Amino acid sequence: MEDWTIWQRWELADHTGKTDLSTHPALPDESERHMELENILEKLLVIDPAKAVTRIAHFEALGLETLPKGVLRPLQVKWTEGSGT
């Protein structure tokens, strides 16, 4: 969640002209922490095919459309069972 929040701050700054793609995916003052989190998550977010399940996500945007164009609004997700095909 922390790394997602770092990216969200970068996305808002990018779409409001306060940074550009050269800083992606984190603002310069957060890039070191992003790298730390990326290293931690890379080791933890590994899919075990024997335990994997497939679900279908249905997203609904929350809140008002007050964010700058292109910025991802907060989402609510509902998961349903799906096939692996």
C-alpha cells in the first residue's frame, strides 16, 4: 500500500505538470523508498501455480470526478469466481 501511495503521488504530479515521465514511478524525494519497497515486494509477490486461483474483478470508480484528467480515481472492486482460461 505504501508503494501504491508513492505511485499515486507521482501520477498526480505528472498529470498536473509538476513532474514528467523521467521521474516515473516515484517523485525524486521518494525514489529511494520506492526502490526499497520494490526489492521487498519482488521477493514476496511470487505466484505459486499450485495454490493460484482465478477471479474476475469488477471495478467501480468512487468519489467525484475532481481529479485532473488522466489521474486514476479511487476504485472499489468486487471479485467473482472465474475460470483459468
